[in-house]
Amino acid sequence: MQIPIEDKIRGCLWGIVVGDALGAPVEGYSAEKIADIHTRVTEYKQPLGHKWFNDQPLGFWTDDTHLSFAVVKALLEANDFDMDAIAKYHTLAMAESVEGWGYSTQESIRKLKDGAHWSESGITDNPNRGTGNGVPMKIAPIAIWDFMVGIPNTSDPSYKKIVQFSAMSHYTDMSAYAAIAHTQAIQHCLAFQPEEFDENAFIDEIVDHAYVEGFVEHAKLDPPLTKKEDSLRERFNLLFGFESDKKDRLFESASGCYVYHSLPFTYAHFLKDQTIEGLYNVVNAGGDTDTNGSMFASMIGALHGKSIFPTELIDGVQKKEELHELIERFVEQFV
């Protein structure tokens, strides 16, 4: 039975929330600490004693959901990919809360609030900025929009807009490439039925599109994006088996929120198991558990549809009705 595209979109958007809410109470913990406290996370947990989220209720979510749905609201209002609308809703989101937000995002959106243009808000002299997961974690709504409608541009690939979106908060080439890669990953999951999923095709999609020379340069941002020495290609080479003896290292530690670790780590688990158990494995591995969980769950939701998630995980998230309304509006408007 074919899964309708509208259900795959619902699954992708609900996956953002479910993966975030599962991982949030154990964000920053090691796998050993998670096992010691909770044995295994397969349901929403209280973040007891957590240094950031100690007082939060069951099913709370963080910046992954907050900013992804800021993007949803911008797309709905503009009925288009509009960076001015996206910047507006990021600023509104900051007025609500910055709990869980990364430093790069906080710094850049604060500049927007103070009057900076979105084309400049991500520029910084701080060498530690622009290296986290802040862009791929919120790219799924744009990936869906581009898949269903297409970013209207006759002369440039849609990735030019994605690079601009990335640069608003993370003015680095590494963030732009991560955003492009995860856009393609989401779109691949939307395009195929579960029984059609092919690991090699998934790999080819990401490699072919993430590394076509000139994508980032073609955006012609001024000043050019800050270049980082690390290489996503080398990380993917480990993941995709070109150095298969080292591939298992990707499963050893979820580490922190460094995007060139977190993204290949999440894909490693996805290629191994595109099920709800795979999501539980990602969350219980530790590290940036809310973002890794959110990115993973958005992919399995895009592949399998909303039904991949147990009912209690959908019903148990905070602000469920508000999220439901936004998701249904998004489906109605863009399908």
C-alpha cells in the first residue's frame, strides 16, 4: 500500500517534534549516564536534575521544534520561500524563549532583533560560531516546501536559497553544506516508499548534491562564507564505507553538537535501521540527543508517514493542538 505524500509530510513534521522531545531530557548525557538513569529511553522522561531543563514537563521540546515551526509559520504566511518572513518569525521566536538555543543562533537572531539584515546577521568574528547543528535541525520544512512546490528561481538552483537561509545564523561553508545534505536526505525519504528505500541510492543522492563544486560559491554571498578546515566529505567517506574499517567509529560516540560529527552519526544510524527502534538507538547513544533524534525522526517520518510513531508519542508532546493545527495548515496549503 502506497503511503500518500500528505502522510509522509505529516510524518516528517511530527518527527521533528517527537525526536526532539524524546532526546531533550537526556541532552548532553553519555550513553552510560542515560542507561544508568533511565535504562533505555523509549518514552518521554522527566529531565530530573538536568542542568538546562530540570523544571520542564513530560513531552517538552526545545529549539529544534521551536525554530522548525518558526520556518513553518513563515512559509505559511508568505506562501513562498521568503527570507524576510523567515527572519521575522525567528525574531518572534526569540521573544518567546531562547531555551535550548545554540550560541550561534542566539547571537545572530539578536542582531536581527537589533535591526541587522538577515544577509549579515550570521557574520561573526568568533571562530567558534557556525559549527553546530542549528541549520540542518530546522531545514526539514524548507526541504518539504522545495520538494512539493520548488523554490521559484529560473537561473539558480534552489540551493542558493538554502545557502542564504543557512547564512542567516551560521555564516560558514560547513553549515551550508550540512543544510544542503540534509535537505537532500529529507527529500529522498519523501520520494520513496519504505520498500523502495535503497542505501546506495540514498548515499548517491547526498554525495552528488552535497559536493557539486560551486553550490556554495554560486550563492555569491558578500562577504564569502567563512571556510572551515574540516571536511564533511571525509566524514561521509567513513560513513559510506570508502574506509570501511573506520566506519564503526561513527557509532562509538554521539559527541556534542558539532555538525560534522552529528550529521554523519545520525545518518549512520539511519542507514542501519529506518524504524522507531533506530530512533531509540540514536537517542540512547547520548550527545546532542534532541537534535540527533529530531533529524533522525524527521527522516523516518518522511519515509514511513506519521504512523511510524506510537500514538502516545504524538499525544504526549507539549502544545500538541497548536502543532497539529500548523501541520494540517501546511499540508493543506502545499500539497
